[in-house]
Amino acid sequence: MNVYDFKVKDAKGNLVDLAAFDGKVLLIVNTATKCGLTPQYEQLEAIYEKYRDCGFEILDFPSNQFLKQAPGTDEEIAEFCTLNYGTTFPRFAKVDVNGKDADPLFVWLKEQLPEEQGDEEAESFAKKVKALKPFSKKGDITWNFGKFLIGRDGNPIARFAPAYALEKLEADIEKALG
């Protein structure tokens, strides 16, 4: 099994077979529009623009599970991201990433990579949100903007903490792109 075995809903409610991304390097991110980390959208778009012609895609999955920081409809979220951050990467329907109603894609991703990679900034952020963290099961996504890097073969390569410095991801992306 790999990421290409999953089907997800896009922001318009259409079923999308992730096999459509076969052979691409993917960065799957759970996002939010009203979070302190929301400005990461700008950095994500810059990384997307830099590498998309090399076979790289960012798949954006809004989640309202962390202090309800992704309010609104899928259409409103898409409009916010386009107007405020100029995002052009694919955005999907809002999902749960933890708990009993977690989307099967995220259940599988967490099983494959239960531990996040982080840095000093990520650890500092994790300490700040620890008291707010609604989920504490081992492997759970800790906050908005958790990231999973997927290789061209559809298998997870790495998982990054929400506040992990995005510029540090570029070396991993370049290596995956080969």
C-alpha cells in the first residue's frame, strides 16, 4: 500500500484518486487559516513554485481540529488562501487528521511515520501549544501545518513538526526529486 491507493475529496467535493499524482514528490500538509502558523502558506507557495516543474506537488488539507482555526467552508478557505497568500497548489476538502473520524489518508500516514522531525523552533512551538493540544495519542498530529514528505514511489519519507523551518525542507525535497 502507498499514498496512491487513497481517494480524497477536493475543495469542491469531487473524489480525487491520489494515483493522479503517481511519480511526483508530494508534501501533504494539514493547514488552517486562523493560526499563528498560517503565514507558512507564503513559504509553501514559494517552495511549490520553485519545485513544481521538477515533479513536486503540495497537497493542502485544511483541518479545523486545533482550536477551530480553519473556520468556514472549503470555498471560503480556498478564497482566503488565494487572496491572501496567492496559493496555487491543490487544496482538498476540510478533514479531521486525528481521532475517530480521522481521514484514512492521515491515519495511514501517521502509522507509517509516527514521529515528527523538528528543530529548535519546532520544539519551542510544541511547548507553547502543549497545554492547548487536544490530542495526545502517540503518533497524533500535534497542530496545524504538520507535514508529510512522500517519495515518487508513493511511500512516506519524512514527517515534519508544524513549526519546523520550511527552508530546511528544501534539502529533503531536492533529495526526493533526485
